[in-house]
Amino acid sequence: MQKEALMEYPKMKFVLQGFAQVREFRVFAFEGVASDWTRTTFTVRADPALAQRYGIRLQELPLVCRAALERRHEGDEQRAFTLTEEDLCLHANGASAREEAAKQEKEPRRPIIGRAGVTRRLP
């Protein structure tokens, strides 16, 4: 029964429409597209200086905003959000965890066979 209910209401997809600089904030505009193709406009306000404190680059802010929208929008009538320190901390922790996992998955380098700087000639 629960699976059927989940299938009826899949998550909304968010598409970045652009951004504007309003004082010290970047305001990102997103269009939410529901399963029935209805569209709703959302805005997310982000403080680049605060993001920089968490090691989040300016280019990453739209992804952080989209992730915050995906967590918050369900069942909520609110259409304008502001990124909180919690959102930025969550993203920073996730990024460091992904980076650490990538290091663990990295294949060790093969040893160099032969002497360095020596080329072999074929007869």
C-alpha cells in the first residue's frame, strides 16, 4: 500500500533558472517540476562569505541550494528559502566524506619496471 502512495507522488525535480546578486547574497531561482508537469518557482538565498567559511566554492552553491530544496519542499507551501549554516555544514561534511571514499577507492600505482630514463631499442 505504501509503495503505491510513493509512486503517485514522486519527488519534484528542480531546475536552476538563474541567479541575482542582492547585496551580499546570491539569490538562486529554481523551477520545480512536479510529476504532472506543473511548475512552481522557488528562490534560495545564499551567503557566499558563509559558504566560503565551510570551504564551499561559489560554483557549488547552486548544488547546495538544490539539495536544500529537495530536503525542505515536501508538504511545505513556502517558496523562498535561505541557506542555513546547517545546510552548508551538511554539504561540507558530505563532500569531505565523498573525497575520503574516493581516496580509498583509488587504485594503487603500479611499480615502474626497469630503470628510469633508459629506453630500450629493438633489434
